[in-house]
Amino acid sequence: MFDLAINESYTRLKDIRTMLSFIKDNESKQIIKQPDMPAIVNMRGLFYVMLYSAIEHSFQSLVSKYLLYLNDKNIHSDHINFMFYAIANDNKFTMIQNRYITTAKGTLDARIDFIGGLENSNIKINSNFFDVYGQNISPKFLETASKCLCINNLQINDPDRGYLIEITEKRNQIAHGRDTAYNVGKSVRSGELKLRYNATYRIVNHFITVFESEAIKPSCLNPTFQSRYL
């Protein structure tokens, strides 16, 4: 199920490792006497963008495959854990948002339609659900995602949690124009980037392990009914 997503994740990590080796081979060995070339400094800054890209891609591709897998199971709405309704009823939430005007009657109609749709029906899961909500992978986002996916061990622990915060923040600084790749790259060397790369590798492996485990025994299913879908 996850083979393609896993292979793509490891390919990205391999490409990042190649870039790290290039930076290490070409940055100045005596930075006081011989400053780094601007291109190498920029590459060190852009390295954060590549690290973040690997993290977001791995999460997005894995969770998308996982949700598609669940949708194909034709799971009855009565058989899921309560918090998973946040994902399982995305189409209903969207319908309410788009269809009803903000009047008392419209709000009441929306509530009636929503509750009525929960009865005696199979859930319809949008496998691209996190394309909208997962565009900034951070510890706070993973905390929210873990709740609605009902996956208790999705979050990242220290020290990788700290690295994830740093990688996400520096990527955002560059991507959103709050800082330049050169300024970000001035404050870090290849040895420090290697630590961030290793953390990214562990984070990606963590996502892979979690979703492979969930595919075997989905936490979003009520334990009473799990055997029906496995």
C-alpha cells in the first residue's frame, strides 16, 4: 500500500544527502581567512527548504494512502471512534459551510441535515483531506492530526521535535519572504546541517512506521468492530 510513498520519501532523502555532501566538500575549511562562496551559503539556507519538503511529502503521501485504504473498506459510521468524524464527515462539513446562509433557520436546517446524515450510512473519506490542512507540518499540527486520526503516537518527541520546529520555521522564513536563504545559511555549517538531516530521516521513518502499523490495526475504528474490516 505504501511502497510508492516510501520509495519517493527515501529518494528525496537521498537527494538531500547528496546536496549535504556537496556543501561539505565546497564550504570553506578556514572561514575566517577564506569566507564561503555566496552560492554555498545560499545552498545551506535552501537546505532547510529541502528538509521540510521531505517531511511534508512523506506525511502527505502516507496519510493520503492510509485514508484511501480506509475509504475502500466501506466503514459504517457507527463503527468509528468519535474524533474521526472530523475527517470522515468532511464532505458534510463542507456542504454546511457552502450551502447554508447564516440565519437561524439555515443554521438549524444545517444541524438537522448533519445529524441525519450520521445515521445508517457508510463514511466517505476524502483521501486528500490533509492537502488543505497539512501545509505546515509542525508539532502543533501533528497534535491536531493525531486527535482526528485517533493515532496517539503520531507526534514527534525531543530532540527531533525541536529540530522539526526549527526546520519548519526557517523554511517558512525563506518561502514566505521574511528572510533570505543567504541570511539563514550564514548561521549554520555542514556539520550542523547533518544533525538536521539525521532528524529529518528519523521523522520520516517515524511516519512510515506509524502508518504501516495503523494499516494493520486502525485506531480510528471502534475496537468492537475492528475485526470486520481487517
